[in-house]
Amino acid sequence: MTTTTGYIDLQINGYHGVDFNRDGLTAEQLHETCVRLEADGVAGILATVITDDLDRMCDRLAAIVRHRECDDLAKRMIVGLHIEGPFLNETPGYRGAHPADAMGPANVDDMDRLLDAAGGLTRIVTLAPERDPGMLVTRYLADKGVVVSAGHCDPTMDELRAGIDAGLRMFTHLGNGCPMQMHRHENIVQRVLSLAEHLTISFIPDGAHVAFEALGNYLRCAGLDNCVIVTDAISAAGLGPGRYTLARWDIVIGDDMVARAPDGSHLLGAAITMKQSHVNLVERLGLSDADARRLLVENPKRVIGLGGGD
């Protein structure tokens, strides 16, 4: 396998022991995270802040922005921010690692607070279309040039189409943020795949979030031009088994390097790296290096307007 450098990861919650979703992030921690990411072949990330009390989300976004501003490496590596929540579907199974008590319907005032805290760096916002009345926030974000992504959601086909009409352009980690058991045909995975020509769909290629055979099917069905790979990495990424955090969660990761809720009911982010993602795409799915590069570099750049090649 040829080494591919310059990975662009649109969803990183933390890395190498550092959690972007805990209070007290330091400039040193952010710098060291960027050093580790660069050493692992990553050229740029969207630092991701997930659902919590709105004040805490704003504080965490502002801390990343503040520390990035004083660090040339962080400026180069953190090409933007991904705000995942709090306007998600609070139903068990769909909410995943996001706390239900911090969720609510989408509204422009709260969205503005988050955007202000993010200091103009917001590139992607993940929300549930069925929790966006009239698709007002979707349209508001799209008009500002922010990529609106559906995720942790269960919209009907009509709601998905209404979201697309309002500016929805992406879907966050398809096959996750949904219950382990759903209707065999009438489910969010099938709805999204049926509209793949209108959406860029992200996937986590660790074999735990989506089985490799299913991931191969999804990529073929959607078409590689309509897909991107993300890690959804938490603080365990780049390290080994041990104790880690993601926002309110304290996580013990075993030898399989899969981050699960203590009761095993759902996954809590991922511990995979982009380098391992590349290996999995080539060795487990049989993709060419060129096709892997489309998913790991070229398509993510296109989604957030960084251009095509290196």
C-alpha cells in the first residue's frame, strides 16, 4: 500500500489523550494534539464539539478558537470546527453519546450563540432535520455557507427532502447514531442511500461502527464521489487500551480498541486513526490507493471548500 499523506478528517472529538469536549483545554494540549495528528499523516481537521449544556459548548468552542489563534501549527491543522448537536433526535438509539437533557429543537438564537463562540470557523453543523421546525436553521446555516449535515436523526423521506431543499448537503456517519434494531426496510439508512446523489455521506471505517461488508455495500450504492471517511476520533485515538473521556463519559477501552458505553448499548466515538482507515479501505475493502485518497483527502476537501488536490 502506498502511503497517502495529507488526510483531511472532518470529525475529530479529540486525539492522543486530549478531549476537545472536556473543560479546561490548554494551549499546550491543543498544540501537542496537532503535532501528533501531523505525525500520523493528517493535514487538516475539523475539531468537533458535541452536545452539552449550551454554555459549555460555547466555552469549549471558544477555547479551541483562542488557543488556535496563538499557534501557527494549530492554525494550519485545524481548518475549521464541526458542531455536532445539540439539535439532535433525543430518542434512545438515535442520540448515541449525546445527552438527552442538553438537546432541544433547533432555533436561530442558540445557533447564533454557537456560531459566535466558534469565531467564524464553523464548517459543518450536524443536526436532526426533524428537530428543525420549518428547516429554518438549516436554511440559515446554508445561507451563511456552513455545510449542514443530518445525523443522530430519523427524518421521514419528506423531511429529508425538505432539508435538502433548504440546503442540507451531508449526512454524518451513516449506519451510526441509530438503533441497533430498526425496521428492515423503512429506516434511515435506506432513506439516505436513496438520496445519495444529493448528499455527501460520511462513514467510520473501523469495522465496529459499520461492518466492513456493509460499508463496502454502502460505498458502492452511494458512489465514491458522494462519500467521505471520518474517524469520529476521541482521546483514545493514536494510543492503546486504557481509560479515556468523551465529554461527560468516562470510557474504558479494551484490546479491541472499541469505545462503548458502560452498558454496551452504543458506541462512544472511535479510536481509529486516518492512517488505519486508509489501511482498512485498501486491505479490508479492496479499494485502490486512488479511491482511498478520494475518500480520505479529495472529497473531504471538496465538502468544506478547500479544493481538490494537495
